[in-house]
Amino acid sequence: MGGVLARTRTPVVSGWFTENAADGGGFRLLGTRCSACTAVFFPREDAYCRNPRCPGGGELAEVPLSPRGRVWSYTDGRYRPPAPYVSDPAEPWEPYTLLAVELEAEGMVVLGQGAPGVEVADLAVGTEVEVVGGVLGEDAETTWVTWQFKPVGGAG
């Protein structure tokens, strides 16, 4: 009577994104905004405002970040990174695309992998992309979820 147990979907970093944004926006990166200077941070900041020009004393509130942005830069990872990167040397290395994306409203640049199927040939500086959920890896019990970028209406 054995059955297949469902894997638990677990964020690779807790609190950095949501798969069900409260504003109905689906998958969104989560940052924090300082109430004193309105600076936005990603990765999130929960202790103090990192803006050196901030007058200080502001509360940091969680905010969903823009779901879209434009490619600022990109490259491909064609080799297995050295330690301390952890990977199974017995498994074949899978090349991936890495994007630096300037988020639409915030104007900040965020790094992330391209979604499956997104290749360097699909991209150019200025290409509009959206943030989507993706799988970084799986084991017997867990699906490790992360963010990825894919061209709007395009590859991936």
C-alpha cells in the first residue's frame, strides 16, 4: 500500500520571497522599506536602515518588490564552482543562466538564475523579465524553492 509522499516546498532562504503575494501578485520577492527615508532593501533588512543618509529612527516594514524589471547584465555558468559551493561531484554539471535585473519600481539590481529554458541567446540588456518561482533542488523530503527570472512573453 505504499504511496509517494509529497515533498515539502521549502524556501532556500526564509522571508526573502512569497509564492502568494497578499496583493494578488503571485510570486514576489520581499524586501523591507524604511519609514524614515523610504529606502528599500533586498535582501531584506530587519535590524536597522542601511542607508547612510537616513535621518534614523525609521521602522522597517516588509514590502513586496516589483514583479518585473529589465536585464541589467547577464552571463552563463558553464563550470562547477569551487568550494565552499556544495554539489555532488558524481552528478553531471548543468549550465545555467545568471541575470542581474533592475527592478521596475525600486531601481535596484537583484541577481537570480534564469528559469529553465532561458539561455544567454534569449537575452539582451534591457530585455523585460519577470520574477517566477523555481526549484533549486530536491531531496527525498524537500523541494527547495527559489526565485528565477524569465523574459516576459518569451523563452523559459
